[in-house]
Amino acid sequence: MRFIAFDLETTGTLPGVDRIVEVGAVRFVNGEVEAVFSTLVDPERPIPPGASAVNGISDEMVAGKPKIETLLQPLAEFCGDDVMVAHNAAFDFQFLTADYKRAEIPAPRGLVLCSYLMAKKVFPGLANYKLGTLVQHLQIDAKGFHRAEEDATYCAKLFLKMIERMTGSHLNPPPLPNLVSLTGKPEVRFPVIEPQPKQLNLLDLL
């Protein structure tokens, strides 16, 4: 089985308003890490203290790092049409969608699954379904949270544990429609984004 687990760290909680400060995407093939796309991102604005308190990312750490516009195409090429998994996927999906639309760059083409929604069905009865709670419950080795690559990796391991719980082996995933049905939501994919023709400015002709 092949899929991409991904996670973002941001300056706040409002897609299209707040900005991405870190991207982490990890490709798993047959339960093992095959490739990693991970980088800090210059948000082109100061990081609020509240955000830094959560993820530990400071203005000094992102100074001189790539801007999100330069990372969107490489990220889409990395993800291709692979299934993508994130914990509370709506948050990360909405942030990336806003940036792909703003930049008019084609987005990843794969189905997007939410491990948070799936875990509520696969592991009922837990006090909550935060990533840290699930990692602890499933005894997944973890060193820290709220950094993109690390959280993406924990999400991937959680996803594999769910598949194992459902089928007896993480190498034997259920059909994709069954995984989608576990989220209780319709199928989610990034919108097809095509560059829009620019309006001609008469001043450019003078």
C-alpha cells in the first residue's frame, strides 16, 4: 500500500488569512517510509507568540526559508495522485487549497482522508481523538508533537494501525470507498486549479 501522510504548522487557524510556516509530507510504501518532503516556510509576516508557543517555530527559524508559492508545485509533484492522509485533515486541506488557488498552481490529485474521523469509528470509546492521545493509546513511539514531519509520521503510523485493526494486516487495506465511508463525509479531493488568463492592462501597451 502506498500513501502520503501530511501535516502543516501555521501562524493561526484561518485559511486564506493565516500562513503556513512548515510543511511535512511523508510517503509510505508497504508500511515503510519511502520519501520525505519537509521544510520550514517563510510566512512573510511575524509569527504570533501563541503560534510559536504551540509549535516552537520562531521568526528566526523561518528567515530565509522558501516562500509557500515556490513549494506548491514541488509538493504537488511529490504527492501526485497518491492517497493523502492527515489528522483533522479539513484544517490542512483548507490551508493548502487557499494557497493553491491564490497561486493558481495545480494541486495534488489524490483522495484526502482524515485519520481523526476514521479513528473515532475504528477505536471507539476513547476520551478524545487528539493525535497525542491516539499515539499514546496505540503505543506508537513518539518524541514530540506539533512539528510537521513528526506529526505526519505519527499520522501515518496511526493510519497503518487502523488498517491493521480492520483487516489484520497493514499490508491489506480495505477498498478506498470503505475508508471514505469511515470518515462519515463525502469524498474529498483538492480542486482542479487552472491558471486564469490575466486581464490586459492598457497601461502595459503604452
